[in-house]
Amino acid sequence: MLPPLFTTHELAAGAVTSDIRHHARTLSCQQGQLWVTLSEDKTDYFLEAGMSLVLSPDKLCVIEAASLSRFTLTPDRKEARFQRAISLLQKLRGLLRMHTSTMRSHLPISPTLFDATRKS
């Protein structure tokens, strides 16, 4: 499995690692040379120190070190912003549900009775 996000990792020459992540991420080579293969992609990528590659979500990623290499995996900036926005929206939805249920409990008459009186 690929290492966790936001940390630097080393692969010895010839070592291989692979994983599938559900979010886009950026692979950045700090040292050495990496050979990167992605499922459903006909192109192999060769990264040297200073080079980066955005990895698509839900694809198998295989990384092999051609020499002693260091690399990092970080969330893709756009993907990270999108995930933060989704998280915020989910929190707001929860607060709205809580607020709505509190308001209903303070109605002077039951909501069912209120609906019945509006129809007549």
C-alpha cells in the first residue's frame, strides 16, 4: 500500500509500491527517479527530482524506484478544496436539521393539526 498523505517516503532502487486512492493526489519526486504506471492509462510516467504528477482517483497506481528515491503524496489542491466544501455542507445540513427539529418542538400546536386546519 502507498504511504499516508503529507509525509516524505523513501523507496530503495528496484522497490515497488502500489495502491488505489479514492481522491486525486499529487505525487512529487524529491530525489531519485520514479517509474509510475496508472491503470487504464497507456502512458508510463518517469519522474525525476523536482517533477510532479497528478494521480486520478480510483485508479491503481504502481510506483517503482529506478534509484534510491524520496517522494511525497499530497491531496490535489482542487480535490482538497472540494472535500473541505463537502464536509462543511454536511455540517451545515446537520445543524439545519437540529434547528428545524427544535423549532417544531416549540410549535403551540402539533404540525399535523396545523396542516389539517390549513386544508379546510
